[in-house]
Amino acid sequence: MAECDIVFALRKANVQDPTAAPGTFYEQFRFDAFRIRNGKLVEHWDMGQINPPAPGRGGQ
């Protein structure tokens, strides 16, 4: 999707669930947004990655 100088992309990913048994995945939707100026990429935004706490440090 694009409007003016901003292009937005949405995609689905299957991500390993860190709290479940190995091989257990969940769906996650991720985005990227770009600002284009004079045919060149000048800015990029995407989602941040939030990692679960490590076991023994507030984790399970």
C-alpha cells in the first residue's frame, strides 16, 4: 500500500513460541514502512522485537 511518499508492507510470519514445546508456532503479523524521496529510500520503520525474559531472570 502506498500514499504520497510512504510505502507500507504487511506480512505474516510463523514464529516459534518460546513458552511452548519445541515445534510450536504462532502467527505474527509484521510491518515495514518506507519513505521514498527522489526514487531513493530515505527512511525505514518496522516493528520492534520483544524477547521473553531468560529463565531464572524473571522468566519461568
